[in-house]
Amino acid sequence: MTSDAVPAHAPLELENFLPYRLSILSNTVSQSIAEEYTGRFELSMTEWRVMAVLARFADLSAREVAERTRMDKVAVSRALARLVEAGRVDRSIHDGDKRRSVLKLSEAGWAIHDEVAPLAREHERELLARLDVAEREQLNRILDKLLAP
């Protein structure tokens, strides 16, 4: 084999691959926040995200929750079933149309949300404190660009 030969395999350098790095960052941050609510409230990460979306946008369908979270519909459906069963989310029928249910946080769901949300915001503050003001602004601009359709 000569030095000019093309290698048979060209492994992807995950440590330099943006989707992988973003995933690692997301998982690391999400796990540290999850430690605050999983044991205390027996909430999965998916359940917390669903609750956070329902706190921000009331009267959504399961499909709309999945769209807003960009999570798998099956995972959202399972999380919603657990949250409804636990009394954390109320499910009602939309204007008598039995094909469409409307979801919102129950009083119990709001009580949990109101304890977990400040913890999540504190974790965000601690993470962003590593950046100066200009870097935070730049990060927001970059994220907005990358998340734009």
C-alpha cells in the first residue's frame, strides 16, 4: 500500500462532529437538571419537558406537544399517559370533538412545575455564567440561526 492510497474506512470523528457535540451538551445539561426532579417527583426527562411545554402553552393536543418539543410522538404519548394517570395533567375533549383532546397542567402539575422551573433556571444561569455577555448573545444568535427552518 502506498502513502497515496485512500483508506478503506474514513471514521467519523465524533468528538468534532457538531450534531454529536450538541447532543452531548444537551444530555449533560439535561441530566444535571433531571437529577433535581427525577428522585424528588418521580418525573422522567420527557415528562418534565411535556409539563414545561404545557405550562407555556395551554390547551394543546398531544400532537402539538410533540411538535413543540420535537420529541418522538410515541414518547410524548407515553409521557402524557403517565402524567394524566398521576393527576399532573388534565385531559379534556375539544369543543365536543372526541377525536381531539386538550391537555393542560392540573393543580398538582402546576405545583411541581413551580418547584422545578426555578431549579432549571438556576442550572441555566450557572451554565451561562461560564460565558461573558457577548458570548451569551452570540450563542443565542447562533442557536436561532441553526434552529430556523
